[in-house]
Amino acid sequence: MWGALTAVIGVLFVVWGRAESDFVVYRLLAARSRILWGDGVHNFYQVVGIILIVVGVLIAVFGS
């Protein structure tokens, strides 16, 4: 269950980062991250989303 939830959050990050979403939660996260990442904040969230998908799948497959 936790692995699937983690993977779904990863998919959301990839989609939001790709679309440069105006969803409130994403805007808040992006505003905080923009301090460090500047204009690359959307690419950052796409990479983080891919990492979360991989971790979520690993948790789902190998988790107990």
C-alpha cells in the first residue's frame, strides 16, 4: 500500500512539473524550491517524481 501511494505521488510530481501546474499544493512546493533551484524548479520536480516512482515500486515489490 505505501509503495503504491509513494509511486502515485511521484506520478503527480512528474505531471505537475511537466505541465508547470497551477495547483495550489504544487505552487506552494515550487515557491519554496525556487529559492534553491531557480528556474529549474519544474525540472527538479520531474526528477524527484521519477525517483519517487522507482522508490515506490521497490517498496511495493520488496517491502514487507
